[in-house]
Amino acid sequence: MSENIGFIGLGSLGMPIAVNLLQAGYALTVYNRTPEKAEPLVAQGARQAVRPADAVTTGGIVATLVWDDQALEDVVNSEDFLDRLGPGGIHVSMSTVSPDTGRKLAELHARHGSVYVEAPIFGRPEAAAAKQLWIPIAGPQEAKERVRPLLEAMGAKGVFDFGEEAGSAVLVKLIGNFLIVSAARSLEEALAIAERGGVDPTAAVSMLTSTLFTAPIYQSYGKMIAEKSSISDSKIPQKDVGLLLTAAQQTQVPAPLSGLLLDLLENGERNRT
């Protein structure tokens, strides 16, 4: 824990992860486009960077957790970022981006002598705070071994290795998010039919998620939907299903369900505006 860790991106998920690192005893330098978001971490002992490169230590580890492909590329291509990371440095990308972007950035890092490791996250902010995250990982073996203790300190309950090829871990993340969104939309539709048909949706979801559909996703989302609790209005599902559909098209794999789900998400967004 003697080395300083850089952490870029203090959104709803990045903040509890950064807190976990501080509580684990890591020295932390943080950067966020909105500087005020770093204040709670600075109060706990983190150092605040003025620009992304200032969160980087030559030969060290820097983690990024930003919104999308463009935001990630903006960080990597920002002034001095790759030059400062230098030989032996590792960039742990925890963002959900396209496999193409992962491969492109891995090649870019290699040309600068540094290493790009994918480690996207399965888990909501409350799961991060409870250290119940699931993380697929891809990248050079030696780098993965070096960052594994860091991922565990961030809150990983399990780390799953998908080899050395960039793009693999983020593809698993996109597939997982597609299945999560599919389950949530199916539950919304099914429980609406149950309620309109005179069946108590809470009783229905309780029976189904304790017998046939015992996966945590069905249990948590089913309970929320049955109780009319708000499930996230985030634009993440639309972004990630779109990325998966693009990956399917590039590999010439028919993906009719992905296309249908994306249409539903886009129509829902248009109806809200």
C-alpha cells in the first residue's frame, strides 16, 4: 500500500470505490471534471489533482471510471497522461465502453510502454459501499496480478479473468448489462399484467423469485417493481445495449432481442422528453 494510486472519475460509483481505497490505507490522488466532488475525499486524506495527468505516477497505477468511450479517450489523450504513466505504468479502465475502444487504447498504451487493463464493474453504488462488486478483468497477466489486490480493496467480492486480449472484459460487461436490462423490462411487463389481471404483484414476484427465478437480479428488481419503487432512470441501459448491438453487428451475429430492447429504451426516453 506504499504506492500512490490515481483515481479519475468520482460519480455515484466512483466515490464509494475511492472511499474504500482510502479506508484500506492506500495513498490516493483523485481527479474529477467537477472539482467540488473531490472535497469529501480530500477531507479524508486524498490529494486532489488539477488535471488527469496529475493523478498519474510514473510506473504506478491509475484507475479511471468515466461515463463513456469519448470521456475515456479524452482522459487518455489529455496532456501528459500517457507520457507520465510511462514504462511500467498501469491504467485500470473500469468504465463500460466498446470492445473496439478497449483494443484501441490497449495498443496506444503499448506504444507508450504502459499497460491497459480492463476491469469494468458489476454493482450499484450501495454494492460498492458494501464491497459486493463483481469484476471481469482482461489484460497482460503480470499487470492483472499487480492490480488484483487493488480491485479487492475497491470492493470486489470476485474478480474473473477473461484472458489477455483487450475488449474481452468489457464485452462480458455489456452482455451482463443486456441480461440485467432484459430481466428488468420483463419483470415490469409481467407484473403489470399480473396487477391488471387481479393478481397481487408482490405475492407473484415473491413466489417466482423464491422458486423458478432465484437470481439476485430478479429478486431485487422484482421487489422494487412490485412495490412501485423507482428503478433507475439512468441512461446507462440505453448506452450499453447500444454498444452491445454494435458489437454484434461488427461480428455479424444476429441480435434481434438487443435491437428490440434498444428500441424500447429509446422510445421510453423520447416519451420522457
